[in-house]
Amino acid sequence: MESGNIFSESDSFRAIICLYIVDLSENTNKNHTLAFFQGGITIKLLIVDDENLTRTGLTSSIDWIRLGIDEVYVAGDGLEGLHQASVHKPEIILSDVRMPRMSGIEMMERIHTLMPDTVFIFMSGYTDKEYLKAAIRLQAVNYVEKPLDISEVEETVRASIERYHTIEQTKNAESITDSISAAHLALCLTMPYPSSRKSVEDLSRKYCMRYGSVDLFHAAFTVLLQTDEQVDLRPDFFSRLQKLLHDFARQLHLHVIAAEKKPNLFVFHLFRKNSFTQNTVRTVTDFLSCHIETDNWYLSAGQIVSGIQKLYDSYSSAAIRLQSSFFYNNRTVLCSDPESPSPSRENPETIYEELTTALRNPSRVTLEELMDKLYQAIYENPSLIRGNIQTLYYRLLDAVFTQRRQRQLPGSGTQNSFDNTLDSLNRCFSYPELHDMLKKTINDFLNDVENYVPMNSSVYLIKEYISRHYSNPMLSTKEISGYASLSASYACTVFKNETGQTLNQYLTEFRLERAKELLADPRNNISDIATRVGYNDSNYFGKAFKKYSGQSPSEYRESRCSL
């Protein structure tokens, strides 16, 4: 054997390289594996030959790790090679052509159906021209002649690895392009077909060509997902959900294209070339509902249609159903049109007048009856707009707080101001949630009326002024007492005698209790909270908060979020 050669001159070989890429495998064979990781990417090679001398010579005579091959496996014939490839999924396969039980070409064709991007290196003698032609037809791109020279083999392997990376990069680029095109098509399908006809036809033609069928949209439907605008979603929220749905839909032989229509509104079009029933729609929405990583959401599924030209009809029906979602509890799935309730004979505006009148002489039974009456009147009137309903409830809240001020009642529970209550109103995601919030506000009002102990009018004026101006860092005793038409010293004396607290103690506690409420919402920045409750210096605010509560602002927030 000449120096640098693996085989004798009587052995005639050509190595013809076909490039295919497959997924990486975590499986290893202790007896036939060389493992080394470069940059987190493992490139595996499988040697298939029925001659032990060839297998041993190749594994022992080349420094595979130096070339960039991290794992090397061996097989004694094509059938064993097929099994090893299915287990280890090598990026490159170096194989003889003529072998017992299964030839190299037949093995490659079988592997190609499962792993079309695997790298193949064929070793063949000059007498195997027909085999070589078959290999070339299967995209063979290179070969080396026998006697094999180590340097030639190494150079060919390096070229194969470069080719592997090139194809991988190309596939990634194509995947990104395909995703962009699919998202564009998904958005086009949310517009009336005549206006989007050209874009839809061009994009859908490319999509259908990619999957080898002109009738992929034989049956289709649209699903809309609406999330709470008040909640910041994870950056990968949509991409992760889309990937999960894509993998699940493949089990149902469905295709999925998706896009973000606007912030917090996501569109999923699902389709296939065979018919399906409403059970398929329900299966998809059930899957989605289990994988949405946020609390407040609605899902709406459109009608099943046939043909891409009709998919806008499915989107429209889903959008119409979604408009009624405000009247349902959050995490509701709408797969059919809601039953139209009998039109209510009650006018919400009339009930509003009755409620504001009842608040002046509050009766628990009367107010509860009117609240139930209002709920039914709105729920049974699907023509009402969400914004108009919110405005009506805003006016009712204002009426409650007007009565609180006139009766000189304390704040409602942990809500220290009307603005705080409005924040709660704006965060309501559904109508039941909005109505429950108003019921609680009225119930707190009734409890305070029943437990009312007359407050000194001067003390009430002082507390009212603080509740309106506590965010002003320059708020002074002189300013507060002036509002109550008292001197600063007398105001402090009256307040101390009536409440047991100094005026400054009350102001500090009021500010820090308000800070607690703001800290409960993770969207509020701590330094901004300090400013909002009347502290120019966030460090001083932190010290005052810890002295009052025993925790720093960040510790308090963490303890609240963990509940």
C-alpha cells in the first residue's frame, strides 16, 4: 500500500457526492462513534460497505474530527445502512454501490423519500457505469478516483461540508421568504376578494405549487384570536403559537397560514384538499385554547367554505362573531352565531336614570334589582357598541362617587380615588367583568352608607383635598388647611383629635397605599410610581415605602405577583 492510500491498486473506486441535509440526532454508538461538537452543530457521517477492510480503512485512516465530521457510524450492507440512517440521521453517507441485500442506489432512493437532503458519497468501480448514471440523475456533483488519495478524500469531504452549510442557509432563506409570502397571503384573504384578487391569485398559485396541488383550498375556514390590549404579550407569543398550530394541523392534514392583522388580533386560515366537518373546526379551536399563553382572550371561528375565493366569507363570519365576544366571559370560543335574544323592551338610558335616582336614597334591594335589569337590557341588545356601554358605566361610576362625596363617605375598599376606579373600568376585558366591577363599587357604597359614622366636616374637606392632590410633591399643610378654611395649626389640631393621626402621617400613608395599588400592576415603572404619588426622589420613596410596609417596592411587587 502506497503512502497516503487506503486501498490496493486492484480496488477501483469512484466517489460521487450527492448532497442532502437531514435533522441532527442525539443517538450515538459507543463502538463506532467519534463525537466532537463545533459551535453546537454536529455533522454525522455513515460509512456503508460490505467489505470490512474498506470500513476499517476509512474510519482509521482519516482524522474526521479535523475535517469537521463529529460522529462516524458504519454499516455492512445497504439494508443495515437504511436502518442506521433512520436511527442516526447522518448528514453525509459514504456508500459502496454494489452490496448484498440492497444496493447503494436502492438504499439512497429509500432514504431520499424520508430524508431528501442527506449527503451521499458513492464509491463505485469503472464497471458500474449504469449505477453511476443513476447516481448522477440523483444530483451527484463530485467524485474521486481510486486509488483513493487521502488528500483528495479530505478535500472532497470539506467541499461536501461547505455544500451542506450552503444548502442549509438557502433553505433558511427560503423558509423566511415563504413565511413572509404566507403572511402576506393571510392578510390579503382578510379583504374582499375582488379588491385583493390579483395578490391572492399570485400568492396562492406559488403556495399551491410548493405543495404540488392546485386544490389545496377545497375546504377552508378562518379562526380569529383577540387578546387583551392592556396586556403585553411575549415577543414570541405569535410565532410560538403559530408553530404549535402548524405541527398540530399536519396531523389533521391541514395547511395553516397566519398573520397579525393588527395589535392583539391574529388571523389563522386553515385549509386542505379534502372536505371536513365542524368537528375539525372544534378540534382546532380546542387545541388553540389550550396553548394561548395569556389569560384574557376570545377565539372566533368562521364558517367552512370551499375555494380560496370564498375564504373572505369565512373571515367575515368569524369577525362578526368576534364583535359579540364582549358580552361573553373571557376565554370563550365562538364557533357558531350566537342566538339572537328577544329584543329588550327596556332602554338602558331609562334604567340609568332610575339608578342615579335610587343612589340618592339607597336601598340594597332596589339597587340590586336595577343592576340586574340593566344587565339584561344591555345583554339583550346586540346592536349596542362597546364604547357606548363603557361610557354608560363611566357615568354610573361618576354618580356613585358624587354620592360618596356628598355623604362624606370614605374611599371604597382599596380604591382611594375616582381615577383609580376608572383604571379598573378601562382594564375590563368583557362585559360581565365590567358589570361585576360596577356591582362591587355600588356594594361598597352601600356598606359604607350602612356603617356610616358622621365625620367632622373639616376633616372630610382635608381628606378630600389630599385625595385630589396627593401626587403634588409640593403639597403643604398650609395649602390643605386653606381649602378647609382653617389656619394650619388649627387644621393639624382638629385632624389629630378626630383621627388620631397627624396630617403629615395621613398624607404619607395615603401616598404609600396608593403606591401599593400601582405596584400591583407590573406595567407601572417603580420610578414613575414614585412621581405619581408625590415623591421627586425615587430613592427617598423607596426608603419611605420600606419603612411603612417592611419591604422595598420591588420586594412588595414580587410578593404580590407570586400570590
